[in-house]
Amino acid sequence: MIEASTILKGSDLTIAPEYQEQFDALLKVCRETLPGFDEALIRRAFRISYWAHRNDRRASGELYISHPLEVATIVAKDIGFDDVSVAVALLHDVVEDTEIDLEFIRAEFGETIAGIIDGLTKIRDVFDSRELGQAENVKKLMLSMASDIRVILVKFADRLHNMRTIDSLPKPKQLKIASETLELFAPLAHRFGLFAIKSELEDLALKVLDPESYYAIVNGLQATRAEREAYIRRFIEPLKQRLEEHGLAFQIYGRSKNIYSIHRKMKRQNKPLEEVYDLFAIRIVLQRGDRQGKEDCWRAYSIVTDLYKPLPERFRDFISVPKSNGYQSLHTTVLGPEGRRVEVQIRTQEMHAVAERGVAAHWKYKEGVQQADPQFEQWLSWVRDLLENPRPEQATEFVKEFRLNLYQEEIYVFTPRGDLLSLPSGATPVDFAFQVHTEVGFHCIGAKVNGKMVPLSYKLKSGDQVEIITSKKQTPNKDWMKFVVTHKAKSRIRHWINEERRKAVEVGRELWTKKARRAHLQVDEQMLHRYATQLKFPDTQQLFYEIGSGLYDVEDLIRFIKKGETERAADEEARASTPEPTLRLEYQDFLDSAQSNGQPALMIDGEPHTDIVTRYASCCNPIPGDDVFGYVSRNGSIKIHRVNCRNAPNLLINHPDRVVPVEWSRQKDVHFVSALRIMGEDRVGIVSDITTVISKNLKTNIRSITVESEDGVFEGTVVLYVSDLEHLRRLIERLKRIPGIYGVYRFEE
């Protein structure tokens, strides 16, 4: 076994100057952000990590020690939790990748650090496995997180540095990691309140998955940067003067939206960058804390809205009612000079620390006692509740529920006694009832909201006071599944429905067994399944369920079996005297035809494969020039998707073993279907101008065109044949020059 003294005191351990400098920089960050940290612990962790990774290199070629040093710096600087987290970050890969084992870590650093590193190792094992689905990955992540919050905090830092250095990995692995980051880690960082990390993860993932959109936004923002900065200065100057006149101690500065949030808004609103109006944003951070700080926030809000006209529908008070991740701030949008919208955030210094570092600003570990923010504890309680039912058939539902809850907006409602409950947006009285207690949900028969009776499907709003009316005779209704939104309500109702179904199936099986015995019928399970199929039941379980529920009379089944015995015997005799016909290989004929007609425009794994059927996904309509990947379907053909297709994250994350790298080969006279969405002024001749540009000027064949107009504005879709992405871009640029055209976008289903 390796002795710690050999590593810590060995004269043969020479640390390269550049890594010693990097470590010294880490210590400096720790001194600034972690007062009272154990420097000896950090030094010991670094020396052991350096020795363990002394012969390892990253995919980029640099020494591996650079990675744990960067991860530790992110933990100290961007999360700022504690010295244990920094030590774990330095050691997080040694057990998995080197000769040092967990027992060595336990003996040298104690049970706490060993437990966190063990959790991180298990998470890595799961995410590197191709045998487990994404649901199991998420469960493993959550279980580790629930045991010690530092597991997930270090994992965030590890993922962030991996995303920063992702260029050195093969393209297929980049796509998988980026999709996983965007679908799981960024939303999870959002829920933990780590805004800066969440934003960077989203931007880096977008850069991999949709580089064209990423760089278009980056270049667009860069082109207007001077103008935006000048506008923010004009907005801030009079506001700063007013705040100083009122004696407030504050910081005020402009802030920029992250690239992914701009991209998402452009997609959601179907607008180009120049029409996204809330790119202007400022933040006011007040210096006083506690109650005085909250009062200062409201005074600052009053000053802002006195100076600039507010938009009431865009006001949010997260100070009186914080988000479940602890976030507090006042949000308002006002009309600045020239009528431009400016978003203003107002918060105290303490609130700002929570907004940037999230849960790390709430959780403290002192002498083994964990003290957590109560609202975040409520969310962790939801996670534990989500993990209670391990049935594999609910794996997909698990992931769906989990991801929805990460980003979902919240509402705040009151019980009749005035207690405050947090529910997801769209929640109903049934969700509220199950939140109070499972038994209240089971026996919910009606609800009063603000003293008035409402339907159980009524969507609650923030500030509502809810009273649930119950009856012992009431049981859950399967129709409730159509409108409840919380996981707790859905899982409890689903469990009740399944339990009732199981009981009905048992009753049905018992009835069938008794009746069959009395009728002297001997029918095995295989024959019974055949009879059920002939009677249009999907399986015997459904047959027994309907018998047990009284929906189907078991006597009808007995009569059907008896009546058909003679006919079936005759049929079998006739079939026995008839020669077996030759099977037609219709499926193989179909494959042969598809292969011979496939477009030879792709290289698979760097080689042309004319013997493999390739199809182009209709969900994203890829064309040469798009970044694409191949997905092997169950029949052996390969479906080609764009990497920014809406279905790509699911395929890349959940089925990485069926993803193959593909690239375009140069083929002449091959055309692909694409579509453009065009919006503009509804004037005479506009459609003629569009078709002239496409057909005559750019010699492009149009497959179809549809146009709808309303209130002087038209919107149309043109389906056409293009040779590659450059061809499509030329079309878009030329169409934008037509007078009266507001926007031209590539159409996606």
C-alpha cells in the first residue's frame, strides 16, 4: 500500500513551475473567498493529486493535474462553499484514474472527504456507462446529492471545466456531453441558484450544438456593443444621481443576457436578434443588509419608477416571496430613453451573493451539523419523494418530471390558516391537496379559492387562499391525471389507479378460474391469450380487468370458447391438408429498393457506404453544410439529424451506442428539401416578388408555397429544393432585400 509520507515528504516529487503558480493562484482565491480555510488540507490534497496524476495527460495533451486545479479554482471562486469542497475537487479523479484507492483517501483525509469522492466516482461510472438509461443516471446523481450536497457542487465545477476544454474531444462525444449539459446540468445549476455557472454551461453547450446560431448572436452583440454601452450609460446617469440624493449606498452597472437565453427568446418569439428588445438590463446592488436592505430595495424601486415609466405586467417581487432556490430580488421593466425596454434588478449585497452562488451561500457545515435553507430543503424533500418509487417502467416519467421541476416557474398560495405553500405554475386544487397530505388528496371532492367554489381543474394563481373539501367516500379519479402537474399528485393517483386495476385483475382471474372449472374447460395461458386476442383484447390482463370490473361477462367468454371448438378443429384439419405457401420477402424487397434509391451524399465513419440505407429526418430537414449525426434505427437504416434538432438531445443522451459520426461528401446535382418562413408587409405583388427572387434570380425550384395574412401583415412558408447550406443562406439574404420583408427564417417543424 502507498504511504502518504512517501508522497508528502518525498524528495522525488518536483512540481513544475507553471502548476506551482496555478496552485498559488488557487490559494489566493481561497484566502479571498473562504475565510478561515485549512490551508494545510489544501496543500496536502494538491501534492497527493499531483503525484497520483504525474504520468497522466488529458486529451488536449497537457498534464492531467491542470484539470483538478481548474476544477478546484471554480469551486473556490464561483461557488465558494468550503475548504473540504476545494480539497475534494483536487482529488476527485484519483480513485477512478490512478493507483490510489478509497481506503488511502479515508485514512489520510477522513470519512467525509472519502464519502464525497466515492459519490463522485459512482456518478462518473454511471454517466460513462452505455448500459444504463438517462433516468438511472439522474437517480444516481440525486441520491449522491441527497447524501452530501458537495458531491453535486464539485460535479458542476468538473462539468464546467470539461465544457471549457471540450474542443479536444471527438465530435460524437462532444455532442453527447453538450446535450447532457444542456438537458440536465444547466437546469440543475439553475435550481441550485448557481446563475453564473448555469449561464456559462448553456452558452458552451450551444456553441457545440448550434455553432452557427451561437456565433451569429456573438457577432451581432459585438457589432452593437458600443451603441448598447452608450445607451446604458445614458440610462444610468440620471438614476445614479437620484439614488445618491436619497443617501443610498449602492453599486449600479449594466449586465448582459447570456447567449443561450437570447437564442431561446429568438426561437420562442420567432424574431431576429435586432428585434429582441430586452437586451438592455441593469442591476442595482444595495450595500445595507437585513431589514434595512429590504427597505432600501423598495426605495430604489420607487426612484426607478418615478424616473422611468414601468410596465406593470413585468414586475416581480422575489424579496417578499423568494424562489425555492433562495433567490431574492425585485425585477421590473421600464421604458428608457427612446422608448426602449430596460430590465432592472434591485437587490442587496447578501441577495446578490445568493443569486450568484445559490445554495452554497445558504448551506454551512460546522462541526458535522448541516444547516440548510428551508426552501431548498423543501426542494430536496421533493427529490427524495421522487426517488421513492424505483419501478423501471416509470423511468421516462421520472426524467420528465425531474426536468420539468428544475425550470418550472412557481406560484405561492395560502392554506386557510395562512401557511404559505409553493407549487409549480399551472397547479390545481388537487395538486394543493396532495401537497398538504396524501390522504387529503385521495378524499378531495371540491375546493374553495378565496371563498368561492371552483372546479378541481382550476389553475391556481399566486396569492390564492385554498380550502379543500373532503369526503371519506371520495376516491381518486383517473381524469385527474389530465390536469394535475406536481409529481406527488401524479405518482399517488397513478399508484392508486394501478392498485385498483391489480385488484380488479385478481377478481377477474378468480371468476374465470371458477367458471372454467364448472364448465369443464381446460385452457392454458397460451390458448387463453389467443382467445383474448380474437375478442380484441390486447392481452389477458385487460381481459381479466374487464371481467373483474364487470365490463365483460365471463359467461360470454365461456360461450365463445365452447362455440368455437368445433369450428377451430375443422380449420386445423383443413390447414393440415394444404401445402405451406412460400413466404414473400416483402420487407427485404423494401430494404433493397430503399438502398438502391438512397442519396449518396454522406460519408459514414469517414467512408462512403452505398450499402447502408440513409434517411433524412423530417423533424429538422438536414442539408449539406449542416452539422449532422447519424442515428441507427431498429431496421438497420441510418437517420440523419442536425445536431441542433429538437430530438437530438434525447438521441444523443439516451442512445449514444446508436449514434454514428457522419459527414457530407461532395455530390453534384443532388438537391434536398428545405423550407423558409417569411414575414412581411401584406402588399400587392409581394408573393410575386418572392417567387421571382427564388425561381428566376436564383434558379431554385419551389415545391410549395402557403401564405396567410392578417391586419396588414403576412406570414408564409416556402418549401423548395436546395443543394446545400450555402445555397439556402444566399436565398435568405436575397429575400431579406425585398422591400416590405420583415424577416426570413429557416423553417423547422
